[in-house]
Amino acid sequence: MKTVTYNLVGGETKTIEYDENAPCIICGEPVIEASMGGTVICPWCDCGHCRYCGMDIFVLREEIDGGCSLRKLREHIKWHKEHPTLQNTLE
């Protein structure tokens, strides 16, 4: 377990304990570190980049595209996990 302290408007702070091994709600990989978006989304998804190759990624709300963008992102992550030696060779 880790903790993160967020600075809130008005000078207040809030400290949250979180599980760094919990899956990101977008890509499903371990969160590792808290992001600007909180503790349930990994920093890579929060910033819109693949953690393996740096490719720009985005996920629309399921109501907008029926989950298509989320499926594509998870397939992309799955590909990286199945091809670990090629992870840094993609642009």
C-alpha cells in the first residue's frame, strides 16, 4: 500500500492510501503510482499515452462509442504483454 497527498483548493490537503498493484480502470495494468486523476487510473492512461510504447491513446465513454475505444486500448496493451521484446520498437 502507498499513500498520496493531494493539495486541494483553499490550501487544504487530502491524504489517500491506495494499492499500487490494483488494476487501472482503463487499461487493466497495475496503477503503480497515483495520477492527477486519482488512484484508480494509472498515470499513463491519465496522460493519454501507452505505458509501453508512448503511443497517444484515448478512451471515450462507453455511451459514446459502445466501448470500442476501450476494447482497442486493451487489445493494444495485450499485444505488448504478448510481445515483450518488441515493446520499445514501436512508434
